[in-house]
Amino acid sequence: MVGDNFDEISKVAGKEVESGTVIKTRIAASWANKLELDLVEISPKGKPPVCKIIDLKKFLYERKKREKELKAKQVKVVIKEIRFGPNTDDHDFEFKLKHAKSFLEDGAKVKAYVQFKGRSIVFKDRGRTLLKRFVAELAELSVTDYPPKMEDRRMHVTLSPKKSAKSK
């Protein structure tokens, strides 16, 4: 067992204790108290539980800093929606197509859908051809995640930008 003098205490805090050394909790707590550090339980389920003498505030600060860096490196997926009606005119289609191109160039996903209201549900074939035309126009900038599909009164398709497009 490790003694109770200060040189040995500083070795413990400096991680110079052999692994597998079992020290009583009271002694470890007094060492931490003398060094003005904290005794932190690292692995409570171990036999015996594993503890470490560290500065807890510094440890929490560094962990929070690491988590913030990881969060900043994550890629945020932005989905822009474009709504059509089954009877959308060519000019409106071109206008919305221009917006979709700019969204894809910025690195955002585009979800295009045709909303069927009331009796317009009988024009499902027009909605499908409209979305297929939309996908064909954007084929050079995007990849289709799935073919146009119908859910309730809405037919939709999602497009992802190709890798060559600049990302945010």
C-alpha cells in the first residue's frame, strides 16, 4: 500500500501510480484534499471502483470545449421545400426551377411536392409528370433520393446536391 507522505501523493496526482494499486477511499480523499483537487469516480461499476484525482472544473471545461468543436464540425443538412399545384404553368415552373438550382448550388437538399386540393386529386398523372420533368431539369446538379411518391394528398420527391456542388 502507498504511504501517506506528500511525495507519494504528488506521484499519485501525476499518474505515476501502478495500475492495479488499490488505495482506501479515505486516504485518496485526504490526498485530493491536500492537493486541493477533486477525487472523481471514473468507473463506478468496476471491482474495485476506479477513481482519479483531477481538477473537476478544468476537466468539465475541456470536455465542453471538445463537444463544442465536434458540434461545429458536423454538417447541417438544410432542406428547402418547393410547392407545385397540378396545374402549374410553365413560367411558374421555370421560376421555381431557378430557385431550386440556387438551393442545390448552396448545398441544400430540395423537397419538391405537388399539393392536390379538393377535386384536383384526379390529376395525379399531371403531378407525376411535373415532378419527373423537375427531376430531369435538375439531373446535372442533383441526385434523386427516391422517385416521386404519393402520401395522402401530396406527391413529393427529394433531391440531394451532387458532390461537385459547393457546400456551406
